[in-house]
Amino acid sequence: MPYASNADLRPSLREQLPEHAQDIYRAAFNNAWDEYAARPDREAVAHRVAWAAVKRQYRKLGGRWVPRAF
């Protein structure tokens, strides 16, 4: 179930995350989907990996996801 574009992401993700964060989520999910192909919990793991990737570069401030200041 890899995502070909950000338009394929769940509506809740598209509404919450800025476009760049959506790019990060999609790329991380797709990579994890391939990497963990042999695992029965592949999809759940891919979602966790994708959120972890987003959280490395973004944080939630109030109700919005904003880039982290490094």
C-alpha cells in the first residue's frame, strides 16, 4: 500500500501536516513498506516509522505542525 503521491495519503494527514511534512511521511512510509515486507505487521510498522520521521523535523505547536528550530 505505498503512496504514489501526497494526494493518496489519508485525508486526516493531508489536513494536519504541511506539504513538506507530507513528503517526509510518504517517503518514510514507502521506504519502510519495502524494508519490512516480510513482517506480518508491515503496515503498522511503516506508519510508526513515517511518524517518527515527521517528528524529527516537525513538532506540534498548538494545533499546527511547525518545523523544528535546529
